Amino acid sequence: MAKFVFAMNLSLDGYVDHERFAPDPVLFRHWIDRVGAVTCSIHGRRIYEIMRYWDEDRPGWTGEERAFATAWRRQRKWVVSRTPKSVGPNATLVPDDVEATIRGLKERRSGEIDVCGTVLARSLTNLGLVDEYRLYFHPVVLGHGTPFFAGPRPPLRLTASDRIGEDAIRLTYVPA
């Protein structure tokens, strides 16, 4: 049985915003390795649309950016949304029967499955399906935006804390 992990970069005040801060080279390498190592991923529509950036090579990319794109493209993805009519390469659209599809993934797969997107993470948390939360804090205060936790969450228990790169701290929690 797979483990569902919700992990994202966020500000000290708890907001996610990929345009306001970026990982340093060490943390970016960590994300490359992470994306390459997970069994698959489940995305909400908005984060999937953002991540589609990695589907096509861009002029001027560094070797690390190309490595991330390669890991992203190889990763099997499920996109939970009723809005799009189709999704990109190596992705499956899940417009209906979301709970059964997601539970089936968890039961049939092993390893870790990334949960991508705050709204999706809230829905899966409400269903009791998120096994672990990894918060990658950056020394930035945004004051507004999309919160990491998009709604009430269960009581959590800290299981690990790590410094990754120059400025990021990863806190790992599991439901208590």
C-alpha cells in the first residue's frame, strides 16, 4: 500500500507561491531527486497547469532544470478535475469517482505518492488519506496568498526536521 505525501515550499507565514520565492540549488536538487523517486503523483488542476511548464524544453535551461523536466515527464500523474477535457503526456484525467480512484491508487501501488495542490490535499485530508505532510519553509513572509493548509486539518505529530540547502527547513508531520 502506498503512502500519500503532501509536500510543498511555503513562506514562514504558511503561504505557497511559486513566483515569490524559489529553492536554492541544493533544495532544487532535492526536488529533482524527490520527483524522480516517487511512485506517481496526484494533482489538482491549478498546480498541474503550473507544472505543465516542464513538459517542453525551454531555451536557456540549466542542466538541473533539464534534469527536473526529465523526472517530471517520466512520472506517472493523475489529475483530479472536471474542468479540462484532456491532460498532457503521462497523465490521466480523473473527472469523476475521485475517492474510489484515489483509494484504488493507494491500495494498488507501493512507495510514496505525491499529493500536489492545496485544495486537493484538503479533500484528501478530509477523507483521511494523507499520511504525511512535508512543509519546506523559506525565510520569506508573504502576508497573503494560498495557504499550505486550505482548511481544517487533523492534529499533527512532528516526526522530523531537516535543514535543506542554505535557507529551507523541512518539517515532517503525520496525523496524530
